[in-house]
Amino acid sequence: MTIARLDAPSRTWARALPGVCALCRGWHTHGICPSCVQRFAPPQPRCASCARPTPADVSRCGQCLSQASAFKRCITAVDYVAPWDRLITAFKFHRQVELAAALAQLIEQAVLAAGEPLPALLLPVPLSRERLRERGYNQAWELARRLGRSLHIASSSVALQRGRDTAHQIGMTRQERERNLRDAFWVEPAPRAMLEGLHVALVDDVFTTGATAHAAALALVRAGAARVDVWVVARTPLGDE
């Protein structure tokens, strides 16, 4: 299993270096400066299960109360709206892998603010071999391995596999996505013993209907994981699902 780690002195030194904010292009030690985060991603209450914005006194939205899911908690940093959609599109489809650090930092801030127990293992939502060859990298792994280094959590790019190239899911309903993803994910035999009783977090760029996260989490639960959470950069707004 591939494990990604970084020692503490190197991580501290790297974070101290100034860089350019991915949004305002001003110099800062953060990939996205606090002013831009405050302006474009103000804190808001969200459903604990699917991260959809909710009233302050509601912990779970009506859909999640009536629909079981294989994952326990979804944590998102932002909504999939401007300017975040532009950054994610550039990162995911236009080979701007350098944005991974800034986007992973957004997830980290959201995770720490949520106050949930941290998992023991981070796994990216995998791509099929065909999609990986087409894109050249798995954007979810670029996020997961950076989060693992920063949070001192083991990460693996191979424990969870995607067995076939499913159709592009843009425009599909949740039911259509679930049919498209049926039996698409599995866990390799070797990591199964390691997953037994483990708290795991799946990492991805965007949460839309939750069908992909549910299918991947279900494969992990069947392999013995005790709890699966989902960490994403952005959540599509209601109506864009």
C-alpha cells in the first residue's frame, strides 16, 4: 500500500514560504488567503450527512433523514459556485495540479472546524484506468496525499479500486448515477485486514448527488471499515444536482 507522509520540520518550513493566493493573486503564506476565504466561503450550517446548506437549528436535511447512506459524515469547504468552480475546473481538467495544495488546505480548514474525530486512513475516490490515462492524474489523490501529510494521517492510492470506466455522470439523476456505479468499486484483498474496524475518509473534489461517495463507501464498509466519512472541496448547490 502506498503511504504518503512528510516530516514535521519540512512541513513547517514549506508552509512558511510566501506564495500567491490562487484567487486574488496577492502574496500570502496560504494558498488561498484568509481574506478570500472570508469573502467567498463564509461559514454556514450544513447537513451533517450531505453538506447541503441548512437552517442553523437543523443537523440533517430531510432527504438524508429519509435516505440511508454508507458514509456517516460529509465535510465540504465551499459550494461549487464562482470563484471555486473555476479553480476546480482548472485543477481537474486543465492540468493545473499546482492548485492541489491550496484546495487541500481549504478541506483541512473545514475538517478541523467541524471538530469530528480524525480518521486513521485517507483514500481518494479512484478513477478507472481509462480515465486516469486520459487525465494523467487522479485529482482526488493529489488532494488526499497532501491532506495526509498535513494532518499526520496515512493515505493510500491503491486500497480502493475502480474496476470499470463508467459513463460521464454530468446531467444524470442520483438514480441514474447509482445504476451507472453499481459494482464499480472494490477493495483489494491485501488491504482488507487493515480496514477491519478502521475509521476512513474518502477524499474527492466535488460532491454532487452523493451516488459516487455512497458506492465507494459501501465497498469500504463491506470490506470491514467501521466508519467512512467524505471530505470534498465543494458541494454543488441544490438545483444543480
